[in-house]
Amino acid sequence: MSTPTRLIIQNGTHANDGTGDTLRDATTKINDNFAVLFGLYTALDSDGDGMADGIDASPSGGATNDF
């Protein structure tokens, strides 16, 4: 699997200076970034149960408080 490219939203140098991405371009980048994350997550779900396999989703992440 190749490493996906992260799309960076350009904020501009100063507020409203016209050098950043438009709202439409920024939200397109956000959607594209989430689509990549969703694709990677679903690729990890080999049994189709909606949970990525091999990832402990418990609040403790499988860790214990035993010191």
C-alpha cells in the first residue's frame, strides 16, 4: 500500500489577505483527507464488523493500571 498524500489547507499569511485556500478548496481537502482515513480504516476491517481488526478500542487501549 502506498503512503497517501496529506492535503494541507493554506491559511494565508494574514487573515483575509487572499493568499490562502478558498472555503470550497479547503473543505474539498478536508473531505479528501477523511476519505483517505476512511479507506485505510476499512482496509483494516477484514471481517466486515465495522471495527478495524487488531486495534483495541477499549477506553484503556488494553492497558492496565497495574504498576
